[in-house]
Amino acid sequence: MTKLYIILLFSGICTITGCSNKTWYQIGQQNRIQECRKLPYEQAIECEQDYKKSYKEYKEERKQIINSPPTKKE
């Protein structure tokens, strides 16, 4: 219940104040990292590494994916 309350609180604040995409990305990343920390130590470390990407890196990768030609489905 507390987690849901925090998410709703951040959502409300961001809606009112106009949070940037970067802020939403960072909130999502922190939320995912908190979930990783519930795992056993070795798995948590590996899981956290998946979410350590900066917003700048994320944007660049996203841009490359969007600009790449679609692949043919057979």
C-alpha cells in the first residue's frame, strides 16, 4: 500500500508541476532498482546493472531504434 501511495504521490506532483521525461525515467529506474534489491544478493547486483543506464544513454539507444529501418517479418 505504501508503494502505491508513493507512486500516486509522485504522479500527482509531476502532473501538477510538469515533470520532464527525464524525471519520469529516473523515477521508473529507481522503482525498478528497489525491486531488484528484493532479490538474493548476486541476482540483485546483476538486476541493478540492467537499470544503471543514464537518461542520455537511454535517449540515444531509443533514437537509434526509432530511426532504424523496420525488419521484415516472414
